[in-house]
Amino acid sequence: MAGLYIHIPFCKSRCIYCDFYSTTFPRLQQDYVEALCREMRLRNDYIKSDINTIYLGGGTPSQLSTECLQNIFDTIYNEAFNISNDPEVTMECNPDDITPEYAEAIKHLPINRISIGAQTFNDSRLNFLRRRHTSEQIKNAIDLLRINGFSNISIDLMYGFPKESLNEWIDDINKAISLEVEHISAYSLMYEEGTPLYNMLKSKDINEIDEEISRNMYESLIDMLTAVGYKHYEISNFALRGYQSKHNSSYWKQIPYIGIGASAHSFNINSRQWNVANINEYIRSITTGKIPSEKEILTEAMRYNDSVFTSLRTSEGLDMNKLKERYGERKTCYCLSMAKPHLDNGRLVIINNHMKLTRTGIFVSDDIMSDLMIV
């Protein structure tokens, strides 16, 4: 099985924290969708197995008209790929895009999972992020989706805002729980270079939250969500039983995927490639029948590093049997020797031959993963 990712770079406005490739020029939508469909036809042999997950990310995919979405799905199902029975099909949406008319229209598409960019239920922080929606619109969007039969909904949350208190974050978690969604992703606010948020930090207009408060926020997130039945199945992801994201899980399990669209990445075990992050250049190139991409051949060491990094992010951990099968005795011994200090101090544990981060290990996961990698 394999995954299909389609990048929709259109946004009505830009949020101050986002460093994903996007554009605020909606007039290019029709030409872009036609280029997407052509790229899919040009690359229909990139993945040899059936597609079992489809993910429309962005940007803001819900900025596309239902006609554009229908064109994309017609190409996926009828012209480009072999699709498995009952695939997981996710679309990212902004809450304010989910009107009664839009919710009713998209229920007739193959979409069966919606990921909503909620971020926070505090309107002043939403305004700080330059999000377009209000906290009330988050609940309204979920209600509309439920009315129209969507039974697999995920929301994204952020914590660690400048001056945010632990109690304010706990209030956000409680409001998320009250929505009874099937999946919750939560991320600490990141200051990505080149974003307005990063510039505000560098000019000292804002300050990062205290590290201890941020840790307490993450602890509260884990405790509160697991207490009401969410499984903490990946560092930043929580799901009710049976609702783990199959698409994102394929990234962590190193399952091949094809990325379509400007800036989209692809992976086929032996190599990675990525399309140009420029919508005009992307459309021009695809129109001539050329894929505007760069490619990187993966060495065995690079594949080993990817296995370590992605596996340790998950609750399943790193399967030492598979590691030995794929990379041999020598690299497995190297991994165990580098892991020993962390095993001794309780930051890593091996259970049923799976190496996993412990609760304390999660907080220094980047350092642990770095130690286990081959330089």
C-alpha cells in the first residue's frame, strides 16, 4: 500500500507562524488544479502498489471550489492511480470555510476524514496568529460536518503562546475534549525562520514561553487526553480507538508516498524528490510535460536514520527485529550501544524487542534520536 499527498497552496490570508509554501492569489486555482491533474497522469507509475490513503493538505484545501475538488478526485480515481477499497481520504479545512452549503457539497466527494485547523479556542490568540476564524466557528464547523455524516474529524491545537498560562491551555484542552472529535493533534508554537512570528521574536516584540511551563503544558495534554480515552500514539498525536491517522502513520512507518503539487515531497524507499515551491513555475513546467522537481538518492545510512527518527516518534517504537533485517547486525549493535546511556537512565525502554521513548524521554526526544543516528 502507499499514500497520495496533494498540496493545495491557496490561503485567503497568511498566518504569522506558517512556513509551508502558500499563495494568496485565488485567480490561479483553476490553472493549478489542471496542472495537478496533469502531474498525476504524468506520474502514475511512480507508485507500484495501490493507494490506500489520500491527503489534501495546504495551504487551505477548503479554499477550493467543490468543482475543483471533483476534478481532482475524478483524475485520482479514473485516470491516475489504483485506489484500494475503502481508502482513508483526508482534507484539511479552515473552520470558517465550512458553511452549510460547503459541508453538504463535500459529503458527496470521496472525503471521509476532515482535519480542522482550530489552533486555539481563545479569540485573542486566534487574532494574534491572524487566523480568519473565531472560536465559535470551530464548534459550528464540527456541528455542520456531523449533520452531513462526517464521523472522523481531527482538530489541530497549538500551545506555548507568549504569556499563555497553564490554566489557559488546560481550558483549551477541555474545550477540545468537549467537542468529542476522534483525533487531536497538538503542537508547541514554533518560531520558524522567515515567518512574521520569528521576526517578532527577534525584534523582542514577544518572548518565548518559559521551558518549564511548556513542559507542564505538554504533561497536562497527555494526562487529560489519555484520561478520557485518547491513545497517545505519536509524539504530537492522539486518537480514539480505531481513529489513528493512517496517512500520517505511513510517514512514520516509511511506507512509500507520492506528493503532487508545488513543494510536494515524494518517497519511494530508495529516493526522495520534491517539486519546486513556486506555483507559477510549477504550472508552466507541468504544462510542457516536465516535472519541476529535484531528487535525492538515499544511502543505507540515510534510510537507517529515517527509520530511527520516525519510529521513535510513535508509541510502537523502533522494531529491533526489523532494524536488523533491513540494516544488518552491525547497525543494530551500533543502535543499541548508542542507546545504552538512555536505556540506563530510563529515557528509553525495550519492550517485546521494540525500543521506545519513555515519558521522560519524550521531552528530550530530539537529542536521543540524534544520538542514535549515523553521522
